Amino acid sequence: MQRKFLSIVLYALPIAGMIGLIPLVRNDVTLTAIYVVCIAVLLSVRREKHDALALLFGFFGITLSEFFFVSTGVETFVRISFLGIMPLWLPFLWAYSFVTIKRSLRILD
């Protein structure tokens, strides 16, 4: 069980790093580019079955979800560089988060 926990933590570390960059990188385009490079490197280092599907599902699913939440007033963002409602980098962060969630569920299976 400890080994599973460690594996999940290691998969989650890049997400924690990406989140940590948010207050440091004020330009959303630059932060998005950093995220894209990080995701490309992370997926090239270790690629698992259905990673691309999880990435796409996370990107499009969360973009639609966030659009709905913001449109209904449930959620608001100060940085609104994508569709005029959310930060450009947010769908990319969520996309890789879905990959991590998929991998974590596989470990726990």
C-alpha cells in the first residue's frame, strides 16, 4: 500500500508544480506554453495506454464544464484569457490532471 501511495504522489508532483507556477507566471500565454512543454515531456518520458484519450477528455470536458460554471455564476476567474471567461492555461492543467487521475486509478485497481 505504501508503494501505491508513493507512486500516486510521484504522478501528482508535476500537477503541484504546475499549480505552483500560477502566481509566479502572470502571462497566461507563457504559462500555457510552459504547461504544454511540461505535458509533452511528461508524456514522452512515460506513456501509458489511453493517456491521450484522458488528456483529450480532460481538455474538452473541463473546458465545457468550466464554461457552464462560469456562465451560471457558480465560478469566476480574475484571469479570463480563454473564451473571455477562464485562464488559457486552465484546460491544459485539467487535461494533465485527468491523465494523473487515470493513472492513479490504475494503481489502485
